[in-house]
Amino acid sequence: MRPFSLIATIVVAAALLTGCGGSGETTTTSPGGAGASTGEIRAAWERTPDCKHPQGASRWGCSVGSYRCQGVVTDRGWSISCAKPGRSVAFTVRRG
């Protein structure tokens, strides 16, 4: 891994864990509370309009309930990481 990529990954992970993003972290969809499964969080992410992939963007972020999520375009689709204090989940959305 190139040094810049490693540093960028660390910075993004730190930002997700510290709640970087915006003060309005409420959405109309709740992923089921503290015990939500990865599948529940993914379903909530797919239903949340703010999480839609912006045209031409390689990275984007949104909030799903108490989780802050970041999407990254990869060669296999979208790699999504969602985190909140004490818990994180990750999943891949294949290109259709």
C-alpha cells in the first residue's frame, strides 16, 4: 500500500470514529437500534436517500440512524463502511 493511501485510510477511519461530518445526524430511517445486524444497517442504508451514490463521485458519506457511513467506488462495486462509537460494519454493494 502506498504511504499516501495508508495515511488517507487512517484519516478517514479516525473521522468516522469521531463523528466527523455534520451536526445533523438524524435520518428518517432507523437501522434497528444498538443490536442492529449488518443486514439491517445495509437495508436502512439502501432506503436512505442521502446515501445514494452521487453521479461522478468516487467517495461520499451519509448518516443512517446513529451510524455515519462512507461509500467508496471500487472495481467490484461500492465498499461501504458505517461506524458509531463502539461498533462498525462494512459491506459491498455489487454493481448491477
